[in-house]
Amino acid sequence: MKKSIILALVISLALFLTLGVSFADEVIKVGAGQPITGRFAFAGKHIHQGLMDSLGYANEQGGVGNKKFKYIYEDTGYDLKRAIASFKKIMAQEKPPMMYGESTGVGKAMAPEINSRYHVLYGSTSFSEELSDRQKNPYIFVSGPTYAQQFGVLLKYIAGQPKKNNKPHRVAFFYSDTEFGRDPIPFARKLAKKLGIEVVAEEVTKVGAVDITSQLLDLKRNKPDYCIFQGYVVPPIPEVIKGAKDFGLDITFMGTFWAMSKMLLDKLGPDAEGYMGVSPYSYWYMDEFPMIQAIRTYSEKHHPDVTYRPNSYMQGWFTGMIYVKLSKMCHEAGLPITGENLKDMIPKVKDWDTGGLSGVVSFAGSNATGMGKVYKAQNGKFVPVSDWIRLDE
């Protein structure tokens, strides 16, 4: 009798454990450390919502192989130590095959362990050139073009514009004295030279600099046709543009992704007219594109009070699309959805139609898309002035 009872208990326990594993396999986990609070919260909360909604939309479309995505996140407060702790905690407790991080700093800090220990597919808010290097960081991808590629898109656009008095285009680089600001500058110098563009000034300030008098005087002295901002979100961009107008300077100002928000246009006010820049995503109001239509329909259903989503939300949504795309590729290949297999799918993404959100995407020479579109501010909105410009050709 005792042997029968013990045998029954063993069988029951085995069935329970088997059911437990089966249940665990019913979901595809995506972990995230998000800067929902802290000094980056103005964008972080939208990135978080975009990623969550993108995975929710995928679930409504049936998930992948009848499995739904489970989004597991912690607020990191845009604090490096806290973000690293959250990363390790989620990996230890949940073991997701995919993770999302709050910054370039977290990605660079965790890259050695991602590659050697965790083997988890990793995306983040960052557009870092280093993180997108497939040879160094095969598990890490960038949700768009790197900062260097964004600079490249703008320089290629400038090179295609009519020259003044048949002379080379004159460009100034205006960037913050941070890793964020300096990241694309060496590449930009080389590409400008290759394209026959003259870099006449490099203006460097602290983030959020207040006194930009010396930089304005330098711009006045060097008279660039274009000035490209990098490493800023809002200040000191409005002060620079207003100051240049006060000096009577005829400069076309441009920005990379983080300086291409409605928030900046609102801050610029009338001075926004004519401001230009690059973005890898279409904007909320461009509902001629199927994916923008889908995003807005999903939002109307789940967030009926929302009237606008910024470009940071689009980054979160597109990152979710990448997670789903790679998961589907694993499933279609008959492979389990693991970080190792997801990583191997990145180079196989070719000519992927994103429904107009980010063009037709390929991860060609690196784990970045290498493409963007140039926009111009008109009547408080960004309107496209170019088609998709590729940097990986």
C-alpha cells in the first residue's frame, strides 16, 4: 500500500512538473528595465508604453506559434546601478530570451556578460555604433540607424542639394561633450570629406548649456550653410537657433533622432519653421501608412484618451516588432525561441516591409537598419522631404 501511495505521489509530482514546464512554454518572455521615472522619463515612459503596446498588438494577432508574449519590466529611474541590478534580477528570476535596456551605458556595461553568460537578445533606447557592431556584440541590436548612420543620412541629403555659388556645402557640427554627443563625429568627419562637404566648425557644449555666446560667434565667423545638432534633446537648441536669427545668420539647422520631437517643436515655437532632421520612423499623424493605422487603431481601443504618441513611442513599438519578427523567424525555422537562435536570425532579416513605420528594413552589415528619412518642420509638424536614405549600400 505504501509503495502504491509513494508511486502515485511520484507520478503526480512528475505530471505537475511537466504541466508546469508546459505552462511556462506557453509564453514568450520579454524582460525590460525602463526609465519610466528619472531625468529620461519624458521619453522613457513612452518607449515603455510603445514596447508594451507592440507586444500586446502581436498577441492580438495570434502571437507566435500560438504562444503569447509576456512583458516583464522594472522601472530603473535612469540610474545605471539600478538598471544593471534590474537586468540581473529579471534574468535570474524569469530567464527571458529577450531583454530591453534603458541606455547606451547599460548596454556597454552588460555587453560582456550578454555575450558570454546570458546569451539574451538585447535591444535598448540606444543608437550606439559600438553596440550595433555584430562582430563584438552579436546579441545586441539597434532599433534603427546608429547615430553615425543618422549623421550620414543628413550628410548624404546635404550633398544632394544645390550648391551656393557652385562652392562646397559648408557644415558645422554642434554636439554635447558626452558619449552621446561625440559618438558619430569621427564617422561624420570622414563621410563629409568623402562627399565633398566642408566641415567649417565643431561647436561643443555641456548638455543643457545656457551660455552659448562663444559658439554663436564662431558660427557667425565661419558661416556654415547647415548646422547639425547631436547629443541634445531640447536645450540649447532653441537658444542657438534664436541666437543665429538674431545675428542674421542664414543657416539650416538639423538634428538627429532625439532632437526630432514634437516637444522640441513646441519649445521652438515660430522658430521651428524650416528646422530639419532625420528619423527612422514615421510620425503618429502619418496615417497613410498601414502600420501607423494599426498603431492608432490599437491605441483607440486600449487608450481612448490618447490623442498623440511621440517618436520615442514609435521606437518602443518598432523594437517590439523586431522581437516579434525574430521570434517568428525562429518558429518558422522549427527552432526554439532562445537568445542564441534569435541572435542568429538578425542577419537574415532582409527587405522586411514594416508597413511604413520604418520603411523596408534589412540588417545588412551590422545589427542596425542603416536607414532614415529626412523631415522638415512645417506648421508645427514634421513632413518628409526625402525618401528613405540608406547608409548600408
